[in-house]
Amino acid sequence: MPEQRGARRVRGLGLDAGPVRDLRGPGVRGPQRLRFAEGDIVVVSGLPGGGKSTLIKRAAGEGGTGGGSGGAAIDSQDTRERWERRMPGALPYAVYRPMVRAAHYWGLWRHLRSGRSVVVHDCGTQSWVRALLAAAARRRGRALHMLLLDTSPEEALSGQEARGRGVSTYAFARHRGAVTRLLREAEAGRPPAGCASATLLDRRSAAAVTRIAFHP
């Protein structure tokens, strides 16, 4: 069993766990199913190319396996791909990026208004988005949780290469700084601001997760 930091019960984890669960390392057996309370919001954060979209596609929404209802999966990458299919191939993404972002946040807002459980792709650098998600969770009397993927820069760059889409050196450095700060907070036993809990995953433990489930 991984070390459990803190003594208070975190709603929806199904365990008398502390606010931070560290599921990294070869000696830790991570769960196949991560459980949260119905109506909670979960953000999946980490480096670009670190496996966030892969985890969300596999484990969130209706496609996940295991017990409990699935939440809506909101991934900005999905929105971008939908727009790319509709745009001329020669048109640079930078031209219509503002429209993609507007469409992504509009979809996120609609799901938050519905009161459904939501799993959200979080790039790590936009703390204001997490603040809005935390406020939305509080308004519905629920909690915000973070799944934080701890991958090396080399693993993340390899992931970017595999998907055929990378980020600039400047943007990647910003992401590294933001994710490093989130990891330091969590390793000190403190979830990121606004989050009731943080679960740390490496590539091995993230690959073992087959379901992000929400239970009454």
C-alpha cells in the first residue's frame, strides 16, 4: 500500500486516505479503478506528451471499464482534432487556435452547468482554469481532485514525437516549471490550490488505470 499522507478522509477515494496518494515506483501496485464521488470534478495534469489524453480516452467517460458511472471527458486535444478535420490542411493551426480554445471552454462550461461528473485535461500552466473548476465544484457541493502524471522530459518528448505534434521549446519549459511546482506541493503532502486530493502517477501506474469512476 502506498504511503498515505495526512489523516483526514477524502470524499470519493473509497479509503481513509490522506489528501495525497503517491502511486509511483516499481514497488507500488496502483489500482485499476480510481473512485470519486458522483458530481466531483477530476483534472488530469502533466507534461505535453506525458499520457494525459491517453489516460482520459482509456479510463474516462463511457469508454472506461469497471464499476461506477463515467464522467464527461473534456480534452482540448479532441476539440483541436475536430477543428483540424474541418479546416484546410494548408491553414496553420495558429490562425484558428483562438476559435478552438473558445469551443473547448464553451463545451467545458456546458458540462459544468449540467452538474455531471467531469474529467478534464489540464495543461498545468493555467492555474486560473483550476481555480474556476474548484469554484464550480464548491457551488455544487462537491470536490475537485487532481491526477498528476509524473513523466520525465524524455518520455514526454517521445510521446510528442509518437503523436506527431510537439510544442515549442519555450512552451515545454513553461510546462516543466508548472508541473515541477505541482509535484513539489504534492510531495510535501499538499494538494494543489483548490484540490481536495492529488494522486501521483508514473507511466506504469497510469497505464494500469482502466477506469475513473464516480459513485453516489
